[in-house]
Amino acid sequence: MKILGIDPGSRATGYGIIEVAKGRLNFVCCGVIRVAAKQSFPERLLEIHQGIAEVIEIHRPNRVAIEEVFMARNPSSALKLGHARGVLVLAAMQRKLPLAEYTPRQIKQAVAGYGNADKAQIQHMVKAILALAKSPSHDAADALAVAICHANHFQTGLVAG
């Protein structure tokens, strides 16, 4: 089973793919879809959608997991993040991929064992869990953490098959 984890962002969207085989989590790939600030917001949304659609087309995951929107201090930022998340969900739904959503706290708990872990702790734990030679960027590490969270929930039966 291949799981695509997504850390949505309106300027930088992290993605990470892991494979679950024989109870082990194996790293497949990770990266960041970056969009230019000079583009209009609708153009950025299109680029985010096209970027994740390409990742799905190339790697053909069986499942997708995405971080839920958290309450930001700035309502405008939260709305933009919600729009970006919407086009990411749309890309998964267009391909009829099962989609799971996790709160930041659930993701941190699954990866670091602590719901208030910071980005550096998540990055370190992702590197350790997947036995990576070097740490991925924060956005990519967060996306891999989403995928790891889903794998843990799926394997323990907390997510419907």
C-alpha cells in the first residue's frame, strides 16, 4: 500500500509518499510544490492542483492523507489555506482515492509521541522512522508525518479500509 501524505499550503505544499509492506514503512519520495507569490491566487491554486495531480499520476498511491486546517491567527491566511486544501482534496477525489484527514495534534502524536512537538522534532522523528540519510525540508517532513500517521491508524484498524 502506498500512502501520499499532504501538508497543504497556499505557497508551499509538502508531499510525501511511503509504502507499507510487511508491517514496515518504506520511504518512496517527498518534495514541495512551491508557487510564485507574483501569481494571482487563482493561478496559484491551479498550480497546486496540477502539481499534486502530477505526483499522483507518477507515483500512483492507493490512499491519501491530508492535514486538517488549523485555526490561524490571521483569518485571511486560514481562508487561503482552506482553498489550497480544497484543490488538493479535489485532486484525490478526481482519482477516486480514499482520503483521510488528521489534525496537527494527531499527526504529532503519531510521529513524535507528543501532541505539541515542534517542526524540528517532527523532522527528526520522520528521518529516524524512515531511516533517511538526511532530514527532508520542514514541509516535506510534515507531509511524510501525515502519511506515517495514516499508516499507523490504518494498521491499528482506526481507519475504515
